[in-house]
Amino acid sequence: MISSNIGNIITIVVLVAVIALAVRSIVKDKKNGRGCCGSSCKSCHLCDKGGTAGTKGKT
């Protein structure tokens, strides 16, 4: 049964690894204060208010 689905299993493992690396990168960027708006928060709807990227919620 496993040998007949080895192609599917390999594909799923590769996809899970790619998704895990993407999530890891996003979390790492968030911890380093990098936002998703590319440092142009003046027009970014994701930031609380205009200013510099990575200052959301900081005083």
C-alpha cells in the first residue's frame, strides 16, 4: 500500500517542508520587527497608524 503511494507521500512531505519554512520565516521577521508592508507604513492598512515599519504596538 505504501509503495503504491510513494509519489504522493514524497510530494506531501516536500509541501509540508516548504510551508513550514515559510511560516518560520514569517515568524522570524515578526520577531525582528519587520512588517509585511515593506517599511512604507504611511499607506499601510495593517499598521495602527502611519509611521515606520515594525513599531506597531511599541512605545
